[in-house]
Amino acid sequence: RYAVLGTGVRGCGLWGEQIRARYPDRVEFVALCDSNPKRVEVARRRIGVDCPIFTNFDEMCDRAKPEALMITTVDSTPADYIVRALRRGIRVITEKPMVVDEQQCRAVLDAER
């Protein structure tokens, strides 16, 4: 039960198309989410999945109930989403930079605990 938050080039190509192609028997796409409604719509077609799409993170989590979340948002935002997802019990995968300052680092570590 896998979701992708941030459906730009990295979210679609590396963490969308590649995951779908390499692990079709182990990964079920349950949601794609992006603040840009047109981009997330294009991403669903590009990745080749038929899952719900969202522009609101909390709505996506509430409705799709992902077990794992790949975060590929702009560099300043992953920490907030990591903390929010961990607090919901969702396993998080992210790329660099995961955090941009000490405060974000502490928040992520606290949420992980």
C-alpha cells in the first residue's frame, strides 16, 4: 500500500514508473498526491496506475491509508510531511535533503521515536 507525495520528475520517474515496473507483484499504488492538480493527474497516466489522486496530504492519508509513503516534494517541505506521516504510523521513504536545519532534524527524530 504505497503512495507518492510530490509527482514531479523524481516522483514520477524514479519512484513511480520504476517502482511499478520493478515490483508489480509487491507494490500496490493507493494514492498519488501533489499540490498541483494538473501535475498529479499527468503523473497518474505517466506512471500507469489507476489509483486515486489528491492535492491535500491529510485527505490522502485519511482516505487512501497508505502503509508506505515516498516523499519527493521540494527541498524545504519533506521534514513536515515526514513527521506527519510517522505520527500516523506510515512508513516513510524520502530523498535528500530530508531536512534543512537542526529544528527539522530534531522534529523528525522525535517523530521516529
